[in-house]
Amino acid sequence: MKANIHQLSANSSKTTAVVGAGVAGLAAAVRLAAAGHSVTVFESSGTFGGKMQQFELPGGYRFDAGPSLFTLPALADDVFRAAGRRPENYLRYERLDPITEYFFADGTRLTAWADEAKFAAEVAGKLNTSAADVTQFLARSGAAYAATEGTFLRKSLHKASTYFSRETLRAVAALPGLGLGGTMHARHAKAFGADPRLVQLFDRYATYNGSDPYQAPATLSLIPHLEHGLGAYYPVGGIYAIAQGLHRLAEELGVTFRFEEPVREILVANGRVTGLRTERGPYDFGRVVSNMDIVPTYRHLLPHEPAPERTLAQPRSSSALIFYWGIAAEFPELDLHNIFFSADYKAEFDAIFQQKTVADDVTVYVNVTSKKTPTDAPPGNENWFVMVNVPHDQGQDWPALAQRTRAAVLRRLHRALGRDVAPFIRAERQWTPPGIAADTSSFGGALYGSSSNNALAAFLRHPNFSGRVRGLYFCGGSVHPGGGIPLCLLSANIVADLIGAEL
């Protein structure tokens, strides 16, 4: 049978299977279908979206289950344009202003405005930092992004051709002058050492890829530019609208979706993909794109192929402990995005990455989409997505940690808001790292695959293609260029380009 499958795939160069209907899998399916491929997406769950799900709690509270921040919307628009469609017919969004409300442990409140000058003035008025220091830092962050994103985010780092382009040479030449040596925290302490609160504010951007600012390289200090330079956005209807738009377009392009049909094995013969197997039997495909986490892809779907053990052994990113609360009250001091900082950030990250536990005092993120979509909660109510950064699952006692962390979260919110939130909780659901792992096939529940806690992390991520098996490709948050909506979309673009070059 394997010989027959191999023969069929060789004659069917544009038949492609995508494993997993997460945002990267959806984007890859759209791009490949638009390029003339016959695409089938296999998804173990009953619907699309991966971590990008939505659900309701009793009482009429709607939630986006996973991602909550939307930056670089042009990357989503590019997927629709690649299929010759008008993006606004599938996805609409608005630019946020303000971006985030910050609540520091000492009682200071700070609003992050979309306009950089206004944000700098806000900082100068409330913290011990000049507006010029803020604008200069953000300008350098923007320069670092402009110098590096074309090479390090949009191209494969594992193809020699990437390193012989003029663009790459310019990027490498620009790095020494951008002050990006050392760690993120050291970079921020040098820029804002007069006020540890502002250092903490910029250190938090390490959490955007599940890393530790006290270890992560200073190159990640370009992340603030995504919000303050390019803008943060909210899709009309919530984050799930992104997955809905991509799925709708994929179906229009003829992509076949096979839900509740988990892939059991990717079939390989003579060093080339020949198809895949589910419980319903084998399927012939000329190539396979795995949107599944890279660790279970090798451990479960490629049992007969050598695994890249060094890559799979890279330290994992942080995970999340999320409380979804239906709140029978309104809090006008909150906006869509809200951060309540702990008093000791170093202790918090040490707990996550060194002690593999959750600190007693935690930073709390609260996302309230009913501020933008009032129908997400009943009148006079709000829907709170409450998240704490935690280690990925390594066998910790998560029921006990969740109970203890819930109490710590309520204490932090009570101190900052001056109101006890607990009596207003009318509906609740929790999502722990083991639950994230079980629901999304993310190894250990790590949200971003491997962490970025060393300078070579970007190069140690798994490439978007297999060096051993022809016709095997990878997209999603556990491979290059990383996790989060924008990088997942970029990974799909890289895969489509690689397949196009192969053909």
C-alpha cells in the first residue's frame, strides 16, 4: 500500500493536507488553495480556530477563549488579498485608543495612549521619566523592528538564501547601533532606571512570547513598537472573528475540512511524504503541513522518523491560568485591556521559570470585550477574561495552584479597584495549563512553543520545513517565527512561499 500511496502523491503535486485548523493552519490553507492546491484540513476537535475559540457562560456572557490582543492587522488582510478578496468583506477592526490601562502596586494608574507623544506626556506626568526618554526609546524600538522584521520574521532562518540577501546584510549591520545587547530588563533599566515602574511596564512585553525579561535578549525590546508605533486593534465581534473570516474564505476556495478526525500518523516513504492516516484509514497527499505543536508532531505523528531532539528539548514558554468571569457590575475605570502589576516582578518570573510554580503576588491581565461589544454581557454586566502567566505543565498540583492564585488575583484587584470583585462573579470557568494542553495539543500547555530566553532562541526554533522528509512543512506558534497571531500568520506565509519555490 505504501508504494501505491507514494506513486499517487508523486503524480499529485498540488494535493496538500493541513493538520490542525488553528489560525496558522487556516491561513496556510487559504494561501495554498488560492495558489491552486487541493487542500484538506484535518482537525481533531469539532470546529476551527485552535486556541482562538469562543464560548458562552450561563447568563449571556460571551468570551474569546485564547488570544485577546490583535496587532499587525495588515498580515490578516494580506491573506485575504492573496485570494483576490477584499479584506473588509471578511474582517473589520478598529484601532484602540487607549491601548491599555495600567495599575501599579503602589496605587499609580497610567493610561497607554495610542499616540506616542500623548503616551510620553502621560508617563512624564505620573512617573519619574521624561517624555523625551520615552519617545527616544520608542523610536529605537521602531528602528529595530524596521531593520529586522523583513529578515527575521518574514523569511525562513533555515535557508542559506536568506543570509545572502542585501536585506539581511543591512539588518545585521544595523543591530550593533540599536543598543540591543544584553537582556530586555537590562535594556529597559538602562533607559528608565530612574523609575522601576516604567521598567516593569516595558518588561511585560516579554510575556508576548512567553519569555522572561530577565533572561530574554534585548532584541525583543522591539515588541512595544507593535502597539505604540503600529497600533493595537480590536476586531469587530471579537478575536474569534479572525478565525471565522479565514474559515469562511477557505470554504469559498474549496478547502475541505474534516473535523473530529485526528491525524494518527504522517506517512513517509523513501524520504518523502506520501499522505497521512486517521482512524478512518490512509489518505494520499503530495505534501503535509503540520499546524500541530512541533513536539507532539514528532512524538505522535512521525513515530518512525528521527526527531530533532535538541530542538524539541528547548525550554518551553510560559503558559496561562485563565479565569473567565461573568461580572454582575460595571467598572468604568477599566477598558478593553487592563494590567494590574505585582509588587515584585523578578520574584514572579523566578517563580515561573526557575521554581516552576506561581508566585504569591501575581500580575493580573483583565480583558473586557463587553467594553467594545456590549452584547458580550447582559446590560449592566461585564465579561472578564482574567489571566495570570504561569509555568507550563510539568505535573504541578494545578487544582491547588488555581485555588491559591484565584485568591491572589482577587486580592490584587480589590487593592487596585477598591471594590471586592468576588461577590459580583455570577458565572465562572477556568482554563489551566493541562486543560490548554488537552484542548489544543500544545505540549505542556506552553502557549508559544519554546521560550525566547536566550539570544539564539530564534535560530533554535524548528524551521518551517523538514530537512529530512521532502514535502513536510510546519506552521504555527511552536515553529519559526513564533507564537501569537501575527507570527502565526507569517509562518503560514513562509510555508506557502517555500511550497511555491519547491514547485
